Amino acid sequence: MMHQHPQRTIDRARRMLDERVQPAVERRAAPLQLAVRRLPGEPEPFEQATAGPFEPFTAGSTWGPAWTTAWFHLSGDVPAGWDAAVVVDLGFDGGPGFQCEGLVYRADGSIIKGVHPRSRYVRLDPGTTTVDLYVEAAANPDIAAKAFRPTGLGDGLDVDGEPQYRFRRAELVALDDRADALAVDLDVLIGWAVELAADDPRRSKILRALDRACDVIDPERIHDCVDAARAELAPVLGQPAAPSTHRVAAVGHAHIDSAWLWPMRETVRKCTRTFSNVLALMDDYPELRFACSQAQQYAWIEEHQPKLFARIADAVAAGRFVPAGGMWVESDTNMPGGEALVRQFVHGKRYFAERFGVEPREVWLPDSFGYSAALPQIAVLAGFRWFLTQKLAWHPTNPFPHHTFWWEGIDGSRLFAHLPPVDTYLSELTPAELNHATKNFRDHAGATTSLVPFGHGDGGGGPTAVMMERARRQADLEGAPPIEHLTPTAFFERAEAEYPDAPVWVGELYMEAHRGTYTSQAAMKRGNRRSEHLLREAELWCATATIRTGAPYPYEALDRIWKTVLLHQFHDVLPGSSIAWVHREAREAYAKAGAELEELIGSALGTLAGAGDTPIRFNAVPLTIDGIPALGASDAARAIGASVTAKFDGEQWIVDNGVLRVTIAADGTITSLVDTRYDRELVAEGQRLNDLVLHHDLPNAFDAWDLDSFYRTTAAPLRAVDSLRVTERPDAVVVEVRRVHGASTYEQTITIPAGADRVEFAIEVDWHEREKLLKAMFGVDVRSDQATAEIQFGHLRRPTHDNTTWDEAKFEVCAHRWVHVGEPGFGVAVANDSTYGHDIRRLSGSAGDPLAGRAGTGIGLSLLRAPRYPDPETDQGRHHARYTLVSGAGIDDAVEAGLRLNLPVREIRGTSAPAPLVTVDGAGVVIETVKLAEDRSGDVIVRLYESLGARTTARLSWDFVAVGAEIVDLLERPLETVDEPLFSLRPFQILTVRIRVQETDDE
């Protein structure tokens, strides 16, 4: 052939592969007999489900209303001489994990493997003469196929709906492994013919080999030509890669969302199907290394499929099935509190250690929506060294500048981090993906290897035989990056050793997408925040009751509730991006956890206070509040501050509490707030405080996930008032405002306490908007180019301007209990009890106005959204939230305001007020946790941190008999003996101290 015609050759080879070679993999087929048992309710175990009755079923028939299960019985005889397999097609259409799925059992109840669109064959053991199999088929609706359009299929309530699927095949087939091998040869070489440059000599050789292979294939006698065709391809497949080329560490993977477009009960089955597939694949491919994070998923298998769990344990012991990540679930890291992130690692690592005797060293979070700047320190203190994510590849504006780097947190702790340049955690090891990984890698100068997580995921599935065969063809292939199967540990050890001077990224790994997840499904946010603080109280007061009175410590209950809260911090549950079914169950779980924690707290407080009629007030805040000692109680009478007055001047109300003079307009907004201590007006010119604003909210894609910046162009303040009522009390003036707008009702309460530097707000909303965003805006006369937001164990400063595209991208950010803006000597804090999404920006004046830059700062709290996908009824109904504005606030005042709002004082009747169990002296030092040790030794664990970003000294004291103390890591393992409980802390440092309790002589 004198001239090359690359595209013609590629098209020829591709048609030959698709229309002749691939179909030839099945040489012969024979029918099987089918019977079915349909189950409309919850899944049943094998023994119960297969007990019958079954009815005859014919391939081609429909089955499966959404979320139901059908059990199919497959039976028949294997023709003599067949090396047979069973092929199952439940009605597959599209990719794995987002539609019907099946799990194949032997008649004795043992699991063989799962079946999905890319894994339809079930190999029979050699010599098998009869087929007697059961397939548990889940009719999961393909919600992802709705292309982000509203669908009611996610509510899980209609089990009598139309069948979702048509059963296509259940047959015996004789497979031709030679034809299958030729199919992979062609697939790989066609891929590289497409990917290599037009002037690359390697491409010309591949094209010539493809042409020659097609020449020797007789389309009517494929099986007779397989060996000859493979012989034509063998020389180019045998050409080794250049020594200097980029290398790939292939890690088998099946990122399984613990809940998303399916309920958690279905995730249990997805794990079963995927893990059984992986174990079956390992029998044929001993080089496979499969990394699986999320201890919760292992725990589900241990509970529901103990025999499969035993097989997994054997594979873990062999180093092939790798517990990775060390967290209970792959959680969101923006919204969980500091102690919750600690417990993600504690519970995850403890489970892996107890069940498998392993301790992961890499944080494995490929799919979470951005990463807190507090995470490096938390991870390092939990024994981690490395960090992996994939999600930063989603940046639409500012590509992340590194793929291998050191990530430095707010305290200076560092993790060695990797962002796989393949730009997916669902790789299929195609030439296109591997070529992209090579070209995309930004650190060639210092590193030679990148990691590729491969396998079908999100909805499960895992690696397949085709992927493994591709890996074998490309293990050492000219033009391709050599592939080596490694564990995450092996990859990171190699990567860090060759690139110790990798660049450093300081601060949060902010994700420039999915900003709406800080607000979607408000009940998730409130449930999480409330549960975290109730757990904090329960541990504190139960530990105090145990030490003070000998009351039993509720280890089992607290462990179980913590795991419930940690599970619901999964990165599609807490962020509000799952179907209605998931969030309905989450609301129920939060309510149950809250009720149980309130009972534990009430019991502990009752034990501590004793029987009596004296009002005892308990303060769980680690600061003195209203005269009540930190982490202690008081029986002193409640003091009322200075007087507070309210006057109506005919147009507006003016409230004076001795510190603040607040003007409330007839529309219920605050038009003036003067701090008399500074003789300073807080309201910026032309602005208001507590201005409810409604925006259109229709992002370009990913409704529940995304918030696009153009929402700002449709701001509509809610100023119409249905009623306004002012009540004067001795301790406060209370203003109640009711508004009705559209289909929703807004009831606000503004409280101005006597003698206080704060204004308190509460809002009840009966929300029935669609595709809208509700914000509470505060336009303050404070000029600052940075805003401070609380994150776990500290705070973070972000720009309020749009100087660069990186600054502009942070138009919506996550904060925990407070945000703060300030000038030297004066600041304003806004604290909240359940809000995470914030918008803090420099306010713009009028165009052409030379004083426009003096306009101040806008603080916006995102209260509610109403996206319609994947839950079309998102947030419809009643919601409540509280927030507080503090005038003249420093960072320490902001910390106090956030704690005060989230840990309100409790009052019960009793006899005496117990003294605090522990106290700390040190500016800015906050005690985060007081609990008993996880090992049930009875030792007291105190976790504290520096909150102001300054170096300080802290003295820890305890009011009980102890035999010593030591500094421990987050898993409560000893690091250093404490001779004198006086600690020097660096900015934002976390310190965990174990106080060893005096042993008794009872034994």
C-alpha cells in the first residue's frame, strides 16, 4: 500500500471489531428455563426469597416497578463439550450502577458475582452439566438518565408503578476466548491510532498492522482467522515503551456513593454485587489491587453477607483487597464540625484495625466537594501522611496548578497530595484516558508516575475483565504510559520518595463548583449541626456524671449515634444532593438521634443536679456564659442586665438597650444600628440589616449542587409586611414580623437583649418556592478586603473582592458557626445555628461615585433553596433558623457568639450545681471535647485547640483524682507524657490529652 489513509483504516478496524469480532466471542447459545418471584417491598435474604412461590417467565417480558426486586430462577442442561457461561441481560441500557442490577447465587445460597451492563457473563465451573442459579434483580430506576430534569422516581413510594425494564436474555453460551483476546487487541490499538499524533512513526506502524489484520480476517469465518489476525498485531503490541515515558499506577476502584440516586438499603446491595465481582476477577487476574474506602460499607457487608465478608478478609490479608482512606464514609469536609471529622477517622481506622489489622495512611476522598483547610492537621494527628482527590479537576475557570503537591493546613501541618491527571475516578484504562493523563500531568519535571483509579463506580460495578486485559496489553507498550498495578500505599511511597520537594498549596482546596450544596436540603444542615452539638453535650455531661457519681457511661449508645451522624455526612447526603427517599430517611434518623441524645443529656443532668427544686443552669460552652462557669453549672439566680426601651416615632421603632440603639423600619428591616460605646453607625449607607432577599436560582446544570453567580442579578427584597408587633420585656425587646410573599410565609423574631452588644434573629419559613434562593443580608459599614469564617478548629480568611478569577470564584463560601468582618479596632460578627452557605462581598456604590468604595461590606446568609433535581420537592415545608449579629466584635467575640447560639444554657430543677470536670486557662484556647476514652478504661479525654490564630500558653486543670496525663493522637494513642499540664500552642493547634483516672480497689 503506497499511501496511508488513517481515518479509513481506523473506521475499517472499528467496524470489524464491533460487527464481526465482538459478536464472535459467543460461538453458540442455548436457552435456559426462567421463573420469577416478584417482591414489592424491602429486599429479602436468599433463603426467604427463594422459598417461593415462583411462576414461569419468558425472556422479552417486562418486570420491575421502580425500587422493587425480582428473583429469577435460571435452570437448564449444559450441552456436552461446552466450556459454558451464562449470559444475563436484565434490560441493560447504558452504564453500570444507574439502572437494573443483578446478583447471581448458586442454589446453595453462595454468591458468585454481580451482573451489570459491562459484566453480563457468569462462567460455569469446568465439567458443570446443569444450571441451577438464582438472580436477585433490583429494578432501580435510572434517575441519572433524566438529565437533571425533575422526576418523582426518587421518592421510593410508588411500588405499583409501571415496569421499568424488559428482560432480554438468560442463555447458555459457549465463549471463544481467542476471539475475545483479538477484540481487546483491536480495541487497544485502534485507541492508540486515534490518540497518537499524525506525524508519530508509531502511529503509522499501528495503522499498517490494523490494515493487515483486517486483510486476513474473513468476515464469514471469524473463528478460523483469529490466530492469523493476532499474529499481524503481535509485533506492534510487543514493542516496549520508552524508559523516559510517564508511568501509571493502576488502582482498581469502584467509588460507591453510600447514598445518592438510590437509598442506603440499595447501597448495601451495590456493595455486595461489586465486591463479589472484584473477588471473582481476582481469581483470573492475580495482579489486581482493589482499593475500597468507607468502613461503613465493610460493616454493611459484615452484617448482611458474612460469608462474603470472610472472603474479603482473606483478600485483605493477601494485600489485594485494600481498605483505603480510613474514614467511616467518604464524607463532605466543608460542613462537618471539627469533632465529627475527627470521629470519621477514629471510627474508620478503628474498624479497619479491629477487623483486618491494617491502618491506612492515605486520605481517600476522590469525589467530595472541596476540602477544608483544617483537614491536613486532623489527618496528620490521626496518623495519615497522604491525600488523594479527583474533584478539583472539575474547576470550570481556574485549573488547579498541580497534580502532585504538598497541602498545608491552617496550622502548618502538611499532607503529600495527589490529584490524578486522568481526571476521573472511573477510568476504564482506555488509550484516550491514559494519553490524557500523560499530556495533562503538570509535574513532569519532578515526578514520573500518576495514579489512575479504574473501575465502574458511583453506582458500583468495579473493574472488569476488559479493563484488566487492556492493562496487560499496555503494561509495556510503545506510545502508551506503562501500567503497573499498585496499592495506594505503594504509589504514594514511590511518589513522595521521588518528589519530596513538590510545590506547596496553602489553605483550603476550594472547589469552584457545587456551591449550592452548602444550602440545599436545609433539614440536613440543621440535623447535622444539632446532632453534633447534642453529642458534644451528651459526652460532656455523661463523662461528668460518671466521674462525679459513678453513673454508667453510655459507650454503646454514643458509638451507635456517632456512626449514624457520620454516615449522614456522606458527600451526597449532608450536601443535599440525593433523592427524596434518602433525605426522608435522614430526617427520621436525625430526629431519632436527637431524641435519644436529649434523653441521655437529661438523665446525666438529673444525676448531677440531684433531687430538689432549685433552678440549676448548665453551660456546655467552654467559656463563662451569663455567670455560669465554662463546662459547669450554677445555682445562682439569673441576673437581668440593664434596662431596654422601645419607642415609636410615628414611622419606625427605636430600641435602646444601653449599648445599641436600633432603628427598625415599618417593613421590619433594621435601617440604623448605633453602637454607643464607639458612637458608630453599623448600617452602611443605603443598606439594611436583616434584609430578606429572594433570588431566582436556576443553575446551568446540577440543580441541587450548583449555585451560579448570575443569581445575584435577580435580587428581590421582601419588604411587604403582613404584621409587625413589638413586645417590651424586662430583659429584652422583641419584634415579631410576619410576611407573606408568593406561596410562602415568613415569620421573624428580632430580639434586642438588655445591656447586650448583639441583636438576635429567629426565622420560621413555610417555604413553597421553586428554584429560588432565600438570603438574609446585612449591609454593614465596615471596610475590609477580607472576611473571616469559622472552619473546623479555627478560621479562614477569604477575599471580599474580585481582583482575580480565583477571588471571583469564591462568591459563595462555607462557614461554620460564625463569620466576621473588621477594621482595626472594630468588627462585626454574624453567628448562626444551622447555616453554612455565605456570601460576603465588598458593597458597590453608584457608578461614577468617587465615594463608592466606602460603601462597606455585605454579609449574606443563604437560608433556603428550592432545586428540583434530584428531589423535585426539595425543602418544601417548614424551616427555622437562628442567627445573631454582634457589634464591636473581635474574633474571640465571634467564637463566643457561635458557641452560645449552638450550645444554649439548660435549666433543670435540682439540689446543687456540679463544678466543671476540667478547666483551661489560656487566651483563645477552646475545649472542644470532654469524653471518656474509646478503650473504655475510664480515662478522661480532653480535646482543645487555639482558636484565634496566635501562639499562646494553656494550662489544663481537672477536678478529680488522676494518676497522670499524656498527650495522645486522635486515636488516643500515647505521644508524650505530661509532667506539668502547661502547653505551648501554635496557631490553631489541636491538642488531645488523656487524663488517667485513679484506679479503684474494688477488685
